[in-house]
Amino acid sequence: MNGIKPFYELNDYVDYALLNEELMDHDTFIKGLSIFKDLNDNKINSEEANNKIMELVHSDDTVFYYKKTIYKVKDEK
């Protein structure tokens, strides 16, 4: 859910998204869907949507999207 900001930054390139409630409470998931719908219907802007999602999930962690990742290749001998 807290990937709403990057998702809408990629809106021109993404046709759809699959949202899975498996790792969250059902009521939280439904509230999150409502935020996505309001954003999609232009009732709120992406910044408002992002703030509402952060309040809803109590986190602004976007998991991997904005994190620099360095992969080290194992030295196979």
C-alpha cells in the first residue's frame, strides 16, 4: 500500500496493479483501495494520497523503490 506514490509516478507506463490484502487487516486494505480510487478519479492528488496511505499503514517505507541497492557478485573459484 505504501507504494502509492511510485505507482502513480509510473502511471503512464503501468496499465494495472494487483493489490493483495494477505499481509494486512481487511479494513485497512479496503480503506487503502478507497484512497487509490479517489486518486484515480482525481478527487485527491498523489501527495494527498501518499499522506493518507502513510497514516493508514503507519509507515513511509517504500520498501525497495527508493533504496539504493548494491549487488555483489560472488567470487566463484
